[in-house]
Amino acid sequence: MVTIDGNICSNPQTSYFSLITCTVPATTAVSNSLVTVSVIDSSSTTNAPSQFTYNVTGTPTVTSISQNVVTMSGGQLTIVGTLFGTSSIVVLIGTTSATLISSSTTQIVVTLPSLAPGLYQVFVSTANGYARPSFQIEYRFYVQAVSPQVGSLYGGTDVYVQGEGFDNSTTVNFTSNSIEVPCNIVSFQSTQIHCQTTSAAPQVNITSNGVDPTYGAGFAWSPQYATVQQGAVVTWQWGSSALLSSINYKVQQVANGYSTQALPGGFDSGDASTSGKRKRELTFNIN
């Protein structure tokens, strides 16, 4: 382990048992100072014959940044200061590198990476070492309120989501019991999203692609049985196969699972046809 002025020199790498390379720790000194370099190996400690100089007057300095709060998608950051140099510029947001756009001795412009919400330390590394003072940037994203909190099962409700950190990549979904229903974005601001709900009614799709044990494919519904709940929308679709273009289909309601006779006044898809699609919202009367 290597220490400089009693502080650990990070990321040490040893070569051929005779060379250690490490990153010098920061200092709180306000003027140029000489400090001791020590190498510690188990219980043995030895000091370097010469001291290390913290050159405060030559240290890069950050004087301002363009913003300290951003959305999760990042954005552009401008860092203004002194003694940045013109080469070997690296800006880290936490441990993630930002993309360098341009740099000069007094200004650095980077594209921030996309990161999860939270506070991140920003490090500006130059050919002369890290700039000071270090600063933080906040990736902000939260929802404060949703209004209204009650809407139609079949969608069309205008919903307003209040919060912060929203942008054109933000999406809104309502999730319950593994069912995810999107809310279509109408407009957005960084603190508010206006979206319109889509139908949350359960959807059941039945096609004519089932296989009959006697006649084969196209002669049975698929699925053959489906359990539905109040308000579910059931869609029957047939005629997808050119090989069965001579077969006509229709859907009729029967009294029970064994009957083949149409129920008077029950659901009827109309005249039989080679291709078609019918929807039916299921409602139940309980006596």
C-alpha cells in the first residue's frame, strides 16, 4: 500500500517488484506543500527519499457548471474553469464516462450518460490531475401525483402525472397483477405529462386455426375453451388460410357447452363468410 501525506494512493499497480503506479489522493491544502510518500508492506514501512509536491497554484479549478440537475437521459453539461489543458480530458459521472464534445483550457463540454436517479460525484481529470473542487450532479426522476385516480375500463381518460425529470423518452404505464396497460402520451413538460388511457378490459382472441381430430386444421376454434370475466372483449377471427378459402364460418351463442342449436336472442356474428372478424363484450346477469 502507498500513502501520500497519510492518505491512500488509489488503484496501485506493481510492475517487476520494483515499480508502483497509483493515483494521488486529493489534499485540503490551500498552498503549495511538500508531503511524505510511504510504502507499507505488511508490518514494514519505508518512506521515499524525496517528497511529493502538491502544486496548488497549478491545479485545474472548476468555477461553474451549466446545470446540476438533469433527467435520467442525461443531456449536455458545460464545465467552466481554469488550467484544464487541451489534452487527456476525461469527465466521470460517478464511475461512468461522459462523452467529450469539446475542450479548451477554460471550458469543457460533454454529453452526460443515461443513469438511474440519484446523486453522482463528478470528476474532471486532466493531464495535470483532477480539477477541484469536486461537485455533484443529480439525476432526478419522481412522480408526485396522478390525477384523476379513477377512469374508464375502456380507456379514453385524460390523466395528468405531476413530478420531475420527464422528457420525450418518458413512458407511462398502469400495471396490476402482471397486466401492463399503456397510457398514450398527449404532451409532456419536465414536471408534467398529459396522457390518455387505453382499454384495460381483458382481451381474448379466438381464431379458426384450431385442429379437429377428424377433419384437421381449420375445422376448430383455437383455443377451444376460454375462461373470461365480466367486461372482457372476445374477438373471433377466421379465414387466414388460403387452403381453406371454401369454408364459411360464423359464431353463434348456444345454451351450454353441449348444445349445437343457436340460442334465441343470443349473440350472432351474421351470415357465414370465408373470412371475418367479430368482437363481443361479455356481460353477465346474475339472478
